[in-house]
Amino acid sequence: MTPILADSAAPRSRTQRQSTLKQIMGMPAGAIFLVFMALQIVCIAGALLYPNEFRYLSPQNLTILMKAIPVLGCLALGAGVLMIAGEFDLSIGSVYTFTAVLMASLVGAGISAFVAAPLGILAGVLIGLLNGQITIRFGLPSFIVTLGGLLFWRGAVLLYNGAVQVRFDPEPVFTSLFSGTLFGINAAFIWIVLFVVGFHFLLHRHRFGNHVFATGGNRGAAEAIGINTNRVKLIAFAIAGGMAAVAGILATARVGSVQPGQGAGLELQAIAACVIGGLSLRGGRGSIIGIFLGVLLIHTMTDVLLLLRAPGFYLDMFIATLIVLAAIFNHLIERRGVA
Amino acid sequence: MSNLLELHNISKSFGALTALRNLSFHIGEGEVVGLLGDNGAGKSTTVNLISGIHKPTEGYLSVDGKKTAFTCRSDSADAGIETIYQHTALVDSLSITRNIFMGRELTDRFGFLRQAEMRAIAMDVLQNAVHISGIDSPDTLVGNLSGGQKQAVAIARAVYFKKRVLLLDEPTSALSVRETEALLNQVLKLKAENVSSVLVTHNIYHAYQVCDRFVIMSHGTKVFDVDKADTTINQLTEYVVLT
């Protein structure tokens, strides 16, 4: 039998010659992993050389990091799955605040936090489904629909509760479960690690994940093979909304109150984490570990700048530079057709 | 050859525009049919009708002699018809294995992928059933393949899922000479295994190499339906160009 295509064997020989470094670079999130590891080595070396000036390894600093990472992590996981499916959700920052206010006010009205928290997540899922329905039914760009959602739910917080903070005073068991410690590790950090593992299996080991990549990567192909891409997108919108609510629960349990303006800008940070983590803005490309590394990188950079006592506005400049560099890098990778 | 797929007096209109008019032809088991015609002849509409994307305005299709109505793409897939489009229906960011099983993944009862099993099958299909050279792993991303290799992966998918009819829409338009040769050989190999093919193409020379019969369309109607033994390449060219 004549073999199909004898004249394009380039990938084989190239692969065989790849060094370990290049192999890591070729893996999903490999490049971001290398950047992250390099930053960690520099930070740890700096902390060991200047333990009094650069307290990166101090227990207090590690605790702050562990407490900060889960909130953005949850938002980014939800936003990331949706981005891989080919859509955006700009409303997650507002949904995060709205669902947290809803949960806190229900607890304030005497309802158990173990009931109020699932109701908050349900509200997030329903808002996600609404975003999805409007996007799909009217064939609109999700960017526009969820930009509307961003403003709507931000306003809804003020309508529902006014511009005042809401106290969150749940049962002690609830507080321990979401902001306590286990073997010295912050509970919220354990939650985010569990979510990362769960999302990894969902996206990379489950049929649904395959359909998410197919929907975002080539919608026409996915539909041609019989995948219901609208359903996949709706579920992804619901996940984004639900995870925004989970982020709200973690943040509220940690602080003990909700500020009406606390979610502003978080949606962009979540999308930034996804882009830094190697997700394509066109959909169909990315990994859960990449998203998590993107979140870790943003928080590590922020932490390092704070430890170096850099003025606040430097933070945004560095994050902005990181996003643009990551986007350029991803674009180059896409043009080369590598994972 | 018994008739596997038949189109009976099919018309298709899009508003005021009539794309197909009273079209009838058949595809036999293990037969390779060339569906020829110039731009605007109605070839693509015919492909979309057979693959379930469009529904006929009038007339009907039958499979194995039984009247049938495809309402969506998966209906035609269930009837054993696989359409391989010019820009193949594959996802560049997924591996060959995942593309072969896309939408028909092997999973456990919780929906988790049986990856090792899928990978082994993909490897076997690629090495034995289709034999695509230049690919050493089913984990290779489809985005890293050439146009011909992508076509071959799409054919591998059809072979594995034991399709009875391949609808190849302009399969050779983006291929090199060697790739075209290999693809046409693949069509003949599948014919030997009783798999029918419909080659929808502009290229009469490619069709002439492998087809048993030719259906020529012009302005939404069939203008010629002839066995290879009863025609010549010059006659086919005249029908395509002059009608």
C-alpha cells in the first residue's frame, strides 16, 4: 500500500533531537513552568542571601500568599475553561461580589452558611447560564454580553445592599473549613489545589474537556462530528459563574465581611492569569496547570514587588508587561502550531 | 452492485434561489462515484444534503432502499456516511488520537477517557489501516500535520468507525502530487473493502483515475450520469465545461 504523505516528516526528526529543555517548552504550560521555576529560584536565593531585607520565605509571607492565591485561582479556573471553549466572561468580578453579598446577607438573616453558600454558588451558576443563553441565542460576542453583566451585577449589589459592607458571621465550623489551617496549610489553599486537580481531570481526562477543546478549537468541526457546542458553551458559562461564587465564599470566609466594590478589576486579572498561563484568546488551547501557574506567577510578582517596597502603581505596570509578553509569546507559539 | 444510497428527485431552495432541481442519482456498495461540475453547479449543496446539514425542499434520500430523512449531521453519520471536507473537520490543538475519537470518545461509565485504549487503537489505525508516513506518534497535534496528513487522519476516523460511504469534498485541492496519489490509492483500497466513496471535485483527471461512474452537475441539475467504460475524459470535460 502506498503510504499517505511521505513528504512531510519534519516533526519526527526534530522531536528526536529536542533537548529536555525544549521538550518542556513544547509541553502545555511548559514555558510558563520554566519562567515560574526561574522566578522561584531567584526569590529563594534572594531570601536565603538577605533573610532580613527580603522576607520571601518567612511564614507570614507564605501565609499571605496562600491566602491570596485561592480567590484569583477560582476565578481564573472558571474563566479559563470558558476561554478554552472560545468565550469570555467579564462579569465574574461583579458576580463574585454579588454572590458574596447574597450569601453574607442570608447568613445575617439567620440562615446557616452551609445553606447560604450553596445558594450563592447556585446564583453564580444561574447568572453564568443567563450570560450563555444571551450570547448563544442572539449570536452576540460574549465580550459585549458579559461587559453588560459586569455593570449590571455591580449595580445589583448596590441596589440589593447599598454601598455598605456586609458582615459575614457564619458558624465556626464553616470558617474553619474555608479559612482555617490544616498542618499549617491554609484551608483555602487546600481548596484551590483540590479544584485544580478536579478541573485538570475534567478538562484533560474527561469527555467534557475534549468537547470544550473541540468547541473552542474548531466549532464547525465539533458540530460536524455531532458535538452540541451550544451546550458545551452553556456549561462553561455556568462553571465560570459558579467558580466566581466559590471565589466569593473563600474571600468572605477569610475576611469576615464583603465590600461592595471588592471584585472590581478581578475579572481582568483572571483573564490575565489565563493568558500568562498559555491560553489562547481565540479558544481551543490551554491547560489547567497553565492557568494555575499564571495565577501563582501574578501573585509571586506582586508579592516580590511588595517585599521590595515598590510603590503600588509599579504592580500594575509589571503585571501589564507580563500580560503583553505572555500574549506575544502565545501568539508566536500559535503561529508555529505548537501546543 | 446494490444501491447503498439514492437521491430521489431532490430539489433544494434557499428563499428565491433554487440550488438543486429534481436531482436523482445513486451510489452503489463499494462504488466510487465522481460528482463533477463547475462552480455553482450545486455540488456543495448536494454534499450538505447527503451529510444531513440541509434538508431537501422536495424529494427524499434512501439508504439500503429505505426512505430516510437526515435532520442533522449525526443522522447521516449513524447511517454510515462520513463527510471529509476540503478543510478537514479536525481540531488543530488536539492530538491525532483525540481527533479520531472526537465526539465518540471511549470512556468509563463516569465519562472519563480510556486514554490508553484510544491511543493504542489510533496507533493501530494509523499504522495498519491508513498508513500515514511522517507521523511517529498518535499524540502529535493535528496542527503540526500537513494538509494531506490531516485528510488521512479524517479518513482514518472514517475507517475505524466502519463507515460505508465517504463523501470527499474537494479532497485533492490542497494536496501535493504525492499526497494526491496516496489519497486516491486509499480510496481504491477502501473500495476493495466494499467502502463506497463520492469524490466531489473540479479535477476530472483525479476523478478519472479512481471513479467507476461519473455524475456531472450543472446549474443545480444532473446533466450526465455515465459509467467509466462508456465515456472518455474528453467527453467528461466537454460536459463540465460546456453545459
